[in-house]
Amino acid sequence: MKTFLFIVIVLISGSFAGFIHGTVNFAIVEPYLDQAIGIENQNLFASGEEKDTPEFWVEYEGYRAWQKSGQILAGIILGTSIGALFGIVFALSRNSLPGNNDVKKAIVLAGIMWFSMFLIPFLKYPANPPTVGDPETVVLRSILYLSFIAISGFGVVGFYKLSKKFQNNKRLVALIGYGVFISVIFFAMPENPDEITAPMDLVNEFRIMSFLGVTSFWVSIGVILGFFWKRYSPHKETTKSYT
Amino acid sequence: MLLNFMSELRQVNVSKTGVSKLAIVALAIVFAVGLFIVGFDQGHIFSLVYGEQAFEDLYIHELTHDMRHAAGFPCH
């Protein structure tokens, strides 16, 4: 394997896909974040924690500009991070993935990881806008969310390995096994402890946009890494000449 | 015979698919650090330089705030 080339194309693919994710979020998620933070501000005024003064709005505009400016940068960092995981899994599983070229293989893997590490956890612990979420429970919620992602991801790996021991219907065994396993986990895991106090229309529309943003990342990482892999073949050794 | 031998040599060179352990370790570090920065930092990283003040300023938290919400991480 060409180690340096492998690392470089994985990092570039992740950062590109993360840039796309951040840009999509900037376009479609930011309006909902602004609405939600507007409600948060009104709650602060109503409770007396803050006063509706020009000084408040100057400070508010300052940190909102900082937060918004980070959307794309954070997308690139997160994309590079998740892309690194995707690259590792792709390199290790490439020979087992269906598809007659690396683009198809990468898209299949992106679909599997999107389903198991995003969609299923999202159904249990969907994204929430600001105003939803008690700071006292943030550690618990983080542990629950990460645990569920890890359990689901390792579940896929575990049932794939288990299915290899069967002679026939390997894919069916893996699918049914994972389906039963993750259903049990889904209902066994505790619910998000926080009550939703924001308008449900806002929360639901925010979740749809969040879903589209994250999905844009998984589509992008599959296509981009697949094309890079097909073009540069980092899994091959440098061919030596014997002539 | 010679052609077969040459073919085998070529196959040895191009069909090794073993993944570099160095690459896996390097990418695993990128994964863990990036995930922590965007998903979980509450001043921890800057506290290495700025001490306790970093937990008040929350620069990285605020910088990644919108992505945290948009990507589904619990934020506050």
C-alpha cells in the first residue's frame, strides 16, 4: 500500500465532503438556528436574565457572527475526522464490498455507514436546535448518543463477521441479525431526558434540514473518496521493474 | 515457464492489499481529535494554554456551535 498517498487522499476527501456539508448547512440550517436563538433571547428577556438593550444586541451580533463563521470551518474539521474513519473502514473492507469499481464500493460503504451511524441513531436521538437542551444533562446525552452510534456501527461489523461463518444466505443472516439486534438496543436505550419546549414546527423543520446536511456529507465522502481511490489506487504496491 | 514466473512476481507486487498500520493509527488520531473539537470541546483544548479562562471563553465551542447542532451533537 502507498501509505502516504492513502492518508492524503483520505484527508482531502474528508475535508472536501466536510466543506460541502458546512456549505449546505450554511444555506439551509442557519435560518432555523437564527429562529431558535431568537426564541432563546426572548426567553432570556422574559426571565430577566438579560435586558433588551443595544449593548445586548451588539454582543449578540458579535458572537453570532463568530458562530456562523465557524459553520464551514467546523464542517471541514468534522468532515476530515469522519472521513478518516471512513477511509480506515474502506481500506479494510474494500475487498468485501460489492461493486465492480472503487466508486461503487465507496458509495455502498457510505450508504451502510450513513444508515447505521447516522440514520438509526438520528431516529432515536434526533438533532435539536438551540433552546432545546438542558445544560445539566449534556454529558448524559452525549454519552447516550455516542454509545448508540458505536453500538450500531460495531453491530454491523459484528454481524458481517458472524455471517461469514454461514454457508448460504450470508447477507440475509447479517441483515436480519443486525435488524433484530439494533431494534432491541433502540428500545432498550433511555430516551433523551430533555423536554422539548420550542415550537414543534421549528424543531421538525430544523431536523429535516439537519438530516439533509448530514446526508450530503455521506453522499459526498462516498463519491469523492471512491473517485480518488479509483484514480490513484493507493492499495497497490509501487510496481518494480524486473526487466 | 519464465513468463509464469514474471507473472507471479508482478502479482505479488500489485495484489498486496494489506493496510498500513501507520496509516490506520494516523487516521484514527485525526478521527478522535476532530470529533472531540467539533462535538465535545468545552474549553479543554485552549485550557492547555490559557488555563481556567478557556472554560469561560469557550472559543472552540462557540466556533463549532452551529455545526454541533446541525450535525446532531448534544450542545447545551
